[in-house]
Amino acid sequence: MRRILLLACLVLPLALQGCAERRIPAEFQAYADTPYTLGSGDRVRVIVFGQDSLSNSYAVESSGNIAMPLIGSVHAAGRTPSQLAGEIEARLRAGYIREPRVSAEVEAYRPFFILGEVTTAGQYPFVNGMSVETAVAIAGGYTPRARKDDAQLTRTEGGRTVTADVPVTVPVRPGDTIYIPERYF
């Protein structure tokens, strides 16, 4: 009788763990409130009003910089597009153009990656407003052995990498890596 009671005491917490509310890290909850920051792999459209030779589309290199005529390399990674525009304006104002007006916008986001139990794992272009479930659809859907209620999401922000189990309704950001685990039954 004692063994059965002991076994029940050990198994009951494990069984109830599935009913517990899942905690999602703050990095995955604050998506809508935080402005988008540029990273390696993004393409940025920079427009310098009245200066057609400086207006162009620039790729953020692996070093986090974009290379512009006249002012050279400008650090873009970790900055919002408006912060990048401000930096470019300041550099142009320092000896090149009297009153520069610059705007910057994301032309193409860096890709996201999806692995695990999806039909076609790999790298895909980011679609604005997508969730984990949308990413699975882009990758061809689930395999027959996939767990369909949650996924592992890995995100790097500010030099910190965070991985968490999240529901499939969580928004995805550019550069995220999604892993769809295998179900056991």
C-alpha cells in the first residue's frame, strides 16, 4: 500500500505539469511593443533627398555595417531604421551636405529558419506579422510525427540568445530559429 501511495505521489506532479500554465519569456512577449532593430542579412532602403547618387538599397553585412558612398561604413546592426537615418544625416552634415534629409526603411527582412518535424526544413524569407504556425505552413506543413501544439523558438537580441517552448500562436521575428519537436505517441 505504501509503495502505491509513494508511486502516486511521484507520478501526480508530473501528470499535473501538463495542466500548468506555460511561462513565456519576456523576449517573446514584448514583440509588438519593441521597435524593429536591424541585423545582418537585412536590406535597407536609404533615401537622401536631393542626392540620387546616395539613395540606394544597402545590405547589412555580417559585420553589422552598411557601406555608403562618401561616408563609408555605417554601423546598422542593433539600430532602428530611424536611428540609422539619424546617424547617416549626422555624418553627411559633417562636411558633405549642408542640410541633409535622410529616411531609411527595411526593404527586405533577414530570413527565419525552421527545423525539425516539418515537410521542408530550411531558411525562408520573413513575412511581416507571421506566427510559428504560419512559418510551419511556409515550410510545407507538419510531418505525421510532429507535435502540433508547441515549438521551440530561439531568438537573439542584444547579444543574448534565448530558447523557449512556446505555443504556435507566438509571433516570429526575422532571424528566429524554430524547431518543431517530434511527438512520442
